[in-house]
Amino acid sequence: MISIIKRIVKTGTVALVCAAVLGLSVKLYAGDSTESPAMLAEHIVYIENMEFSPSQLQVKVGDSITWINKDFVPHTATALDKSWDSKNLSKGDEYTLVVTADIPTDYYCFYHTNMVASIEIME
Ligand SMILES: [Cu+2]
């Protein structure tokens, strides 16, 4: 009799632990899907053939944008008001900017002022 009770108690305990683990993992999963890191995008703009590609990019606040220079000549990605600036990017160099709500969205290459592009910050 005692051994049966012991077995029931044991089984019950195991079930409780299982439920707790399941509950915890469901909670963690919900946390992952509602918090933003998984939804933040990492955009890449290639600088190639004297152009930014894409030259117009839609982003959201919190996204990151990485410019990668694929040309042999150096370039920059520089806000028109210079408030953000990759500085010199030689071939293969990268510059990453995290999008905030107030950044200027028109930019150009400091060395080649006909190279212009923009980002659009979406709601
Ligand atoms: Cu350039």
C-alpha cells in the first residue's frame, strides 16, 4: 500500500515538473515572438559601379543598415547634413548604422557627390 502511494506521489511530482517545464517553455516562446529582436531587419546596401544598391531602402526604427563597398575606388555613405558618416570605405569595407527615428534619410558619397540615395523610415 505504501509503495503504491509512493509511486502515485512520485508520478504526480513528475507530472508537475513536466507541466512547469512546458509552461516555462511556452512562456519563453511567447516572449521570443513578441519582443522585437527577431523582427528587426538587417539591410545591406552594396556600393557597386558608382551606385548605392538599392538606392531607396525602406527600413524601420531599430533596423540596421550595412553598406558594403564592392568597388575598387573608395566611397562613403554620408548623411546630407553629415550627422552620420561611414567615413572612408575602401573595397570590402563595411559600415553599419542602426536606424533611429530622427536620422536624416538622404545621403550621398562624399567623394562622388552625384552618388545619392535615401532611406525611408516606415511606421
Ligand atoms: Cu563614391
